[in-house]
Amino acid sequence: MLGRGTFGYVIRESGGQADLTQREVAKRIGTSTPYVGHLESGKRRPSEEVISRIAGALGFDRRELFFLANPKAKELVNHS
């Protein structure tokens, strides 16, 4: 379970707990360091592809991470 917090917060805290810098996270997921910073600060929303790569790199459940990044999608699924 990813716990509480925003997508960016979870990514930042998980990277920190694993002693990974933004640069190292970016390298693992095949993006730029500034992009990781934008994800962490909430300035950018990740694509499904990036969510999958983050899930694999940081050991998250892809579905949970997707819903954390897209809270309105979870609302739609829960109200169907």
C-alpha cells in the first residue's frame, strides 16, 4: 500500500528512503532529472508508461501508483 500523500510526495519519499537522488531515479526510469523534480513537485503528471517504469524501479504496485497519480480516475471507477 502506498499510504497517504500525493504522487509527488510518495515518489520523493520512496527515493529518499532508498537513498536515491533525483538523478538516480531519473536514470532508472529513463527520464531527465528536471522531469523527476517536476513529478515530485506536482508540476507534471506522468504518462502511463512513466508510471509503469516508476513502479518497477521503486517497487510499487502499478495500479495503486496509477490511481495515486490520477485520483479522478479512481473516483470514476469507484462510482461506476
